[in-house]
Amino acid sequence: MAMLGRWLLGLLAGAKKDTNFFYQILHVVVRPFISLTRLLTPSLVLDRHVPLGAFLMLVFIWLGATLFKIQLCLQLGMAQCK
């Protein structure tokens, strides 16, 4: 959510996004994920595309965790999942 908020605030703030206090806070929150994605991606990937890659990586991790939880709940029974 912070990545999506950062992107949206960047669109709204325009060129002055680097001086926006809330944009800077969101940047601090998402920086570890962007740095990790930069380490995992080859140098062929442009730096401006790395935040998108980080966002997609987190979406796939979230989807995988959700599917795992659904599978676990189906195995254990719905009463155990609450």
C-alpha cells in the first residue's frame, strides 16, 4: 500500500515530490524493498523500472501467501482457521 501511495503522491506532487514531506516518509518505508529488488534484478533493468518490479514482487508474495493460507484452511477445516 505504501508503494501505491508513493506512486500516487508522486503523480499529484509532480516535480516537487522530493520536497514533499509525506512522499519522503513513504520513500523511507519502501526503500528496503526497492533496494532488495535492485540487488535481485540484473543491471540491464533500468533504475526507473525497479520500483515497479518491487511492487510486483510484493504482490506475488502476497498472492502466494494467500493461496497457501487458503490451502491450509481447507486442509485443517474452517473452524481451525479463525
